[in-house]
Amino acid sequence: MIELIRHVMEDMNKQLDRIEKSLNLLNDELIWIRIKGSMNSVGNLCLHLAGNEYQNFVSAIGNRPFIRTRTLEFTKDGGISREKLILLLRETRKESENVLAALSNDDLSREVIIRYDREDWNRMHRTNRCTEETYDTRVIGRLLIQVSAHYGYHAGQIVVLAKMLQDTQEHVTGQYH
């Protein structure tokens, strides 16, 4: 495996372990609580991370079918258990690792197309595109870094939310702070 990809996946796997530990602190009800109406629940963030990883790594880089409804990731308010969320995150990671393990050094400079659902695109960009295609392009090396940073950002939110929802002395990150 290419060194950059190995480092990205090691970091993302460390973050995934932290997410799983955080989820295991919460029952299914707590996973879907929004501390404030303007905030996402832990469950929403898990759905969002799985959707983003699949869209960028599996679909864009792996050239697999585009399957994502981004808006639903933020509007869902329950009905998915802790076990199913963990399974979704782990299965998405497995697919990502299979795609990324097949890349060569030359692939890191290759540009890929990241497709979006039109409704999601319009919400993200606050536009009302009706006819144009809705996609971005990225060079794979840059995309790896962006997805990894995005994953770490939301993993940190999940850790904080879990600790706010369920007081614990456990050091979810594995480090004392």
C-alpha cells in the first residue's frame, strides 16, 4: 500500500475506533438526541461520515455506483441502532480499504469526479440548479487528505457529544487530556 494511503487509513481507523468507543457509551435513544435544535446527533454524524467516505472513496475513486442522500444524514432522528451504525461505518471502511489498496503512486495525481444528488448539491451551495450536472472534481491525493481531515473533525464532535450525553471517566481517545 502506498505510504500516504497507509497513513491516511491508519489515522481514519484510529478515529473510527474512537467513534465506536463513543457509541458504546450510549444507548440507542441517546445516540439520536440533539443537544440543541441546530446541532446534529451522534447518529446523524455517523451517517454523515459513512456517506461522505463512501461517496469520495468507494464511488469517486473506486468508480462504484453513487449511492447517497446527504440531506437524509442530517434529518434522520432515530430508527437505526448502535450496532447497525457501527456495522455501517465498518463495512464502509472495508470497501474503502479495498478501493484504496488497489491504487498506484500514479493514481494519486489522477483526477476523479465526485457526484452529488441535485437536491443535496442545491442545499450545500444554496443554489437552484435544474439542468446542469452536479459534481466536483478532485485529485486523489488531495481528496485523501480532505476526507481524512473531515473524518477526524466529526469524530472529535462525536467524542465530545458522547461525553456530554453520558458522563464517563473513560478516555475514549486512549490519551489523558
